[in-house]
Amino acid sequence: MKKILKKINYKLFKNRGIFYPKFSDKWYVYHQKKLRGSREEIKTRQKQYLPYINNLPSSLINNPFLEVGFGRGEFLELLSSTRLKNIEGVDNNYQFYQSAKKKGQKVYLADALEHLYLSNKIYSGISAFHFVEHLPFPQLFDFLYMCSHKIAKGGLLILETPNIENLQVASITYHYDFTHVQKLPSILLRTLLEFFKFSKVDFLYLNPMKNKLIKETDRLLFGAQDLGVIARKL
């Protein structure tokens, strides 16, 4: 090991890591398995969004629907049970991509922002679960800008991000994912979406740590762990 390290450019080691790039995809798959929750648990949680999908105008069901950062593919599988005819996914993790391809899903291995930028499609909707908190603000701005221009009139944007109004989430569980970049309060998301002319924005406070919330302190300590965002192009 010492001989190997002597040959390594220190600047490369310092800035990118030597071994991490080779194992990063495999490591993140393992990380999600251990810390995200089981696939069954996540699918149960994400079923709460299906009524919004099923209420899309009939005129849009043939337009593609894009799942951004599809990961283990839970929502892709749920989407296949809806009226949608053309379901696509994009992720930059090769292992997630390979797994989805083996299941026969229509997926792309690419950077999500680049994929959206290059696409000439008009989508019935775009979903991104636990994705936006991974983006620096300029990239988040660009992502929402592109969503606003590439979702059809009457279409949906579905986002889910950690609910930082829950203090345990903000101070502890948010940091379980080392790739998180910024915490996003609901008021900031609403302001951004209104700026991009999403006409109706609803927030869903999901997956509480404790079912019965009596006091304000209960909400802050044991309330919703996830913040769901439903934005419509009207």
C-alpha cells in the first residue's frame, strides 16, 4: 500500500480520492440499501402520489413521464400501474441503470440536468424523489427552469425532499446522505416554483416519526420526515 501511495499524485488524492471513483456507484447502492429503507417501504410511501398521476388530463397520457434520479426504481414500477403509456427514467448511477434495464424499463444513463437540457420532448410530468437537495442552488434553479419549460400544460412536477421543519431530520438524518448539498425549506421551494409560473403548489407532510402529534414540539421533533411537493402547470 505504501508503494502504491508513493506513486499517487497527491492533488488527485486530495481532490477526488483514488479509490472512491471506482467504487462510488457500488457504495451508493449499498448506502441506499442500508439507510434509505427497504424497497417495499419506499413503494408504500410513494403510492401516496399515484392519485395525482391518475388525475392527469387524458390528453397527456401518451406524453412521456420522466422520473429523475430513479435509483432502485420504486417509483418507475409504481408508474407502470397507472394510465401512463410512456414512462422514462434517468440516473447517473451505472448499477441502478443496469438493474432497471434488466427489468425492461426505459431508462437513460446520464446526468439529469444534461438529459433534460438536450431533450426535445414535452412531458406529462416529471418526478424527482430526494434529488433536489443534492443540487447546488444554481443547478436547482436550472433544473426547475427546464421543468417549467418541458412539462405540458396541465402536467405535474412531483418533488420530495427531507422535511427540515422536523428538527431531527434537519440536524441528524439529513446528514446520513453524504451527497446532500443544501436544505430546502418549503417557503423557498414555493417561491421558486411560483417564479417559474407553476400555478398551483401543494405541500404534503409525509411519513411522521410519531402518528399522534399533540403539541407544537411534537411536530418539530416527531413530525413529517419528508416534504412532498405537487406543482401543476395550468
